[in-house]
Amino acid sequence: MLSQPELLRYNRQLLMREIGRGGQEILKKSAVLIVGLGGLGSPVALYLAAAGVGRLGLVDMDRVDEGNIHRQIIHASDDVGKYKVVSAQASIHAVNPLVETTVSTEKLVPENADDVLAPYDLAAGCLDNFAARYDLDAACRRQGKVHVYGSVRGWEGQASVFAPGGPCYRCFFRDPPPRDWKPNDDDKAIVGTTPGIIGSIMAQEVIKSLLGLDGTLQGRLLLYDGLRTRFRELAIHGNPACPVCGVQAWQPTE
């Protein structure tokens, strides 16, 4: 049930036909894992908290540095040197003290991905680490959970939803790079507004997925070109030979 303070706080959301009181109660009961509290994780965490998602799990092993703040809006100058999950947790509670948070500075790896994901209904992958993207998506597929994905570079970004019954991350991004791959300066270059735009889209896809609404980005890769201010889409098709979700992945080993 929603309390009187919650009815007041979420009043404008409750007016939405697609949400209403029933939908808001679903959000209150939901638990979302956010992996990465950087440029993408900042708007995802803040908007989900503001929307009344009941419990947020925050995973990031890094600390805030001065070069983060121009795009990672969940952190402030006084947070430099703190773990990002600690800084993010404080910002989330400042936005909405009704939201519960759990934090972890453990690195997401194949050995712990399932345990990290298990307590949550859905995962938002806000990662700049390619290997961790594959690990998170594979764990989501094993547990039958939605993975809301986003990535950014420079003026450009992309987002999608990988959900049970549809293609997974590896169906489209088929060949993982080496685990020791490091980005160069061109890969690191970014204008601060780009992750804000993609992260906001990701937060909206999380809300739609939790509410079971149609029209998510499942089966579609949304591409954003900020320099020309345009969006386009690519279809994502399932790969029968995918080692994660394809036919071969479900065949028993001899």
C-alpha cells in the first residue's frame, strides 16, 4: 500500500494511465540492480529513486575523481575520493529517503555475477567494461531477468533491452574483446550530456519493463547521434548458435 507521503510524492506519476496506484505499488515492491555509478548510472539511479523504485542495488568498485564530475551528476566536488557507491547512496537518499539501497564495491566477474544479481528483479548495465557487460547479460539470461543496456562514446550513445524470449546481448555483440582490453583516448572522450540522455532512456526502459508495458527496446538497438541530434534503430535478431541463449546453449553436454 502507498502511504500518504508517497501519494503526494508520486502524484504526477499516479495520474498516468499506464501507472496509476497499482503501477506505483509495483515500482515500490521492485528491486533493481545498477552496475556502474558513472555517467550512465547517475541518471539511472536518480530517476529510478525519484520514481519510487523500492530498492536499488549499487555496484561499482571505483572512487570519485575530479575528472568524473562533468558527466557523473550523482557525485559532487566534495565526493572526490569517496567510493562511488557511497556518494551515490547519499544522493539517492537526498532525492528520495523512502528508497532502500544496498551497496557493493565488489568487481562483477563470472564467478560472482549470479550471486550479485539474485536478489533483484532486473539489472541496468551502466558499464564501460566490455567483459562485465557480457557477464551481467549472461547472468540475467540464466536467471530469466531483464537486462537494460546502455553505452556512450563522444557525442554518441546506444541503448537496448535484452529480455527473456528475445535476443541477448551476445546475439548482437557476438565476439567479446579480450578481458584485459583497455580503452584509448578516443574511446574515453565524451561530452557530459550524452550519458545523461542515454541514462534517462535507460531509466525509462527500466520503469516500462518493471510495469510490463509494451514498446520497450527489446529486439531493437537505439542509436543516438548527439552532434546531429538524431535517433535511428537497428533490429536485433536472435542467433540460434549463440553460446548464451541459442539452441546450442541449451543442449545437454555429453
